[in-house]
Amino acid sequence: MTQTTGPTISRERAREAMTRFLAAWEQGDVSAVDEVFADTLVYHGPPFPDMGRTEVRDFVTAFRAGFSEIHVQLHEHVVDGTTSVHRWTAEAVFSGTTPLLPGVEPTGNRTTAEGAHVLHWSGDAVSEAWHLGDWLGWLTRAGVLPPMPGAAA
């Protein structure tokens, strides 16, 4: 884990940065990645490999190629020193092909997932991020994966 340094981050800065980053997902303006994240960013998004800023921009762009009508609702922000946590709900339609799902044809299904970002701040920028989302549920509701036996529809 990256060690964070510097003064505590304000709740307002953490909220503004997360709101700006989520707009990149919704609207495709990936310049937010450079505004929010440090040059030395380590972005963890299991099950995907760790990413730096360039890879995060590419990931958001590839995600948007496959999913449209993206909307993310922020539910809460918790800030403690140089760490902030942001809980959200995302929804979208699996409407196009994406390199993130090679060989998978779009289903037109609407999908949703719950998740959170844990951000570690160095000064005014995020140096490490954990993107923790329900990828299994997201892909199942999108029609990419079959429902789990016994799971509610």
C-alpha cells in the first residue's frame, strides 16, 4: 500500500474530486483523471491489473465504449486524515463492444452495481485508489454471465 503524506484532505476537496472523476465515467471527459490523481498514481480495480493515470484514462474510455447511459449516484463521503471513502451506485446499458469484454456482444441490458472508492491522498492529489465494485453482479445483470444457481432474479 502506498504511504500517504501531507496535510489532511478537506471533505469539500474529496467530494469535489470524486464528483469530477465520476463525471469522466458519465460524460467521457477523461481530463479529470489528470486533475484528481497524482503522476505516481496506483489505481487498484480488482479483478483488473493495477493501473497508472494513462491506464485509468484508457480503462474509462474502453468502459464507455461498451456501456452507455452511464449514471453514478454518490451516497456518502467519509474523510479521515489523508484517506477518503466514497460509496456509490452505478447504472448503465450494455450497448456496445468493448476491449474489456473481448468477443462479447452487447445485450442491451440495463445493469447496476454498488461500490466504493477508497482514496489515499498526497497533498491535493490522490496517490492510491481502490475501486471496489460488484463486478460479478454488474456482468450478470448485463447478460454477460449467467445467473448464479439459487440467486434471486
